[in-house]
Amino acid sequence: MEAFKLNKTEHLALEQEIDLLMQSGDTTFSVFMVDVGDIGKIFVKSGYAASRKVSLEIEKSLKSICRKQDRLCRVGDNTFCLLFPGVHKSGHITLAAEKIGRVYSKAVERFDPSLGAMLRIGIVSDIEVGEDAANLIHKASVALESARKTEQPYVVFSQTVAIRLAENWHMQQALAEAIDEGALDLYYQPKFEIATRRPCGAEALLRWNSKEHGEVSPGVFVPLATEIGLMQELTRFVFSTGIRSAADWPETGNRLGLSVNMEATALQNAETVDMLSNVLSIWGGGNFDLTVEVTEGTLVTDCDSNFERLNALRAAGIGISIDDFGTGYSSLSYFRNIPATELKIDQSFTSNMLESERDRRLVEAIIWLAHQFGMKVVAEGVQNSAEIKLLTALKCDVIQGFYFSEALPHDEFCQWLSRYRK
């Protein structure tokens, strides 16, 4: 059989190659669908000529690992397919996937080592007699999509993989409908000022109780919103609902604060600052202060533009809180640049500080450092009076946790807050 030519890019050519293998009666082969998405990054960064050069280098590298009986073809701008006769056992599949990963990384890193090449492969190896080529390509594509979703180097197709991916798609559709219909809820977890022992505000926490999927964790549906391109709509819903609700909070005699989490993708959107300013102008903020919580991971992602937008938020009178401090990419360098007004100590430190001297000293050092830069300090996950006593001694400013209250729906939070009226 003549070697497959790389310029045959249509699926028909791939199906013909698979059909030839199936007609031989040998089903002990594998289909590898390879996504080389880094080419897109190179195109954005350096233009068409550079991306074309790297693309040809990747084709050359993939061709170099093919045996005489193997087949290679290109089925999309960033997608190649390899057919490996005789490769069907798990050990051989792993070796082949790792070899593809190595040659791919070398090809990309020769051009730009900073890219940190990321390869995704979908694999079909359990091939049934009589199965048609189109179905095998579909299975490989499903496995590839699963690899992308789960951020694994490669995924081997199975019915479990297909079911999970289908559930993911169904959940994406349900989430899009929930965002469009406003069928999400905000709960509010109280925050207490240590000096006065009175509530000083709340953190808004997003909840989704889906009719189909039940209670879905934010750790699941927030990334889904990014995947389907609805993070900005979700961000607008959260801030609009939270700010509108905070405007209705009962008076307590002291100014309250509303804290809302912001994902990195929302911060990177140039429209976010204007959106927040518009929402505040409509619903006011006369009786409360708004604080945006960002994680350390957000700070190190495209940090120059993020710092620029954080400065714009501060100029609009919005506070900035560094969330979950100490669990991500803690760096003293951004203390020098970020316009933060608050720092939140992660629960993993506060929950162990009574038993661990090292954790206690870490909490003490974090509080001291934050105060040196004019930031308030919030301790998360406070669960007992002993922790409150120690945090008071360490001069923490604000505490938050189940010891006072779990997160409450808006009406229940207002009832709870009314008990502190002066």
C-alpha cells in the first residue's frame, strides 16, 4: 500500500484508509486522533508564517515515528489522525501516546519553549468486526473531546467516556438555560468584625439547583460557563443580583460590605469594569461597599492587564480582596503592585492553627504582612470560639465561617441581619 500523503485532509481519505484495514479482517489496530492546539497560540502570537512553519514541523515529526504499515493524515487545521496496525493492548497504546507527546513537544519547543506544549489525544482500540470507519472516527473524536475537557494527555474511548461527555453536554445546555432564565440563586455568608463583634457584610455565593442534575457544585458549573462562552453573562447575573439585594439589606447602624468572587476570564474581559460601574450606578451602593474577590491564580494570569483592570475597579470605588491566600501562587512581588484592600486567609491554615505551631506562625505572619500594606484581613472557615480567641490575639480584622452562620438565601439573611439593628 502506498504511503499516505499528508495533503489528503478530508475525512473521506481517512475513512478509506480505515476501510482498507477493516477489509483485511484484522481489527487489532488503533485510531489516534491528535489535537495540536498550540498552533493556534503560535498563530495569535507570531502570525500565519510562523504557525505554518511549526505545523509542517509537527507533521514531519509525527511522520518520523510512523512505521511502514502505519498511516498518518490531517483531518483539520489543528488535528491529525494516526492509524497503528498491531497496536491495541494498553501497554502499547501508552507507549505510542507518550512517543507522540515527546516528538510533539520537541517540535513546538524548538520554536518557542515558553509555550509549554499541551497535546490532547483521543484513542479507539477496542474495534469490533464489521464496525464502519465513520463510527470509529466518531469514537476517536469523542475520546479527544473528553481529553480536552479533562485536560488529560490522552483518553481511550469507552462507553463510560461517551456517557460522561454526553452528560457534560446536557449540563452545559441546562446551565445556558438557567443563566438565560435567571434560575440561579445567590446565598450570603455573614462576615463579622472582630473589634465590634458585629456583622460587617457578607460574601455572595452562587448556587445552582438544577431540575435535571440536582444541586451542582460551583466547582463544576462555573468552569462549564467558561467552556460555553457564558462567563460574562454569569458574572453580570451574580453582580447585578448581589448588588440589587445588598441595596435592600436592613440598616444595622454600621456600613456593610458585599464581597463577590470574580473568575479570571471575567476579569480579563474588557467590558467587566464598565458593567460593574453601570450596575452600581443603577442600584446604588449608598449603604454598602462592594469588594471583588480574586484568587492568586488570577493575579499571575496575564498579570499586566489584570492589574490594569484591578486599578480601574479601585478607581471606581470597588475594593479588591486576594482570596484563598497561601494556597496558590503566593508571591511577595504582587504586593508591590496589586491595589488590594483585603486579604483572605484560607481555611486550610486557620483550621490547623490551634494544633500546629507552624500554621499559627504562618497566620500571624500573613496578618502582619497584610497590615503593613494597609489591607484588612479576613479569616475563612472559623468554626469555634477557640479559633476566634486566637485570631483576636493575632489582630485579625474579620472572621467568616459556620460558627456564626452558613450561607443563607437573601430573605433569610435579611431576617438574620435584622437581629443586629441598633
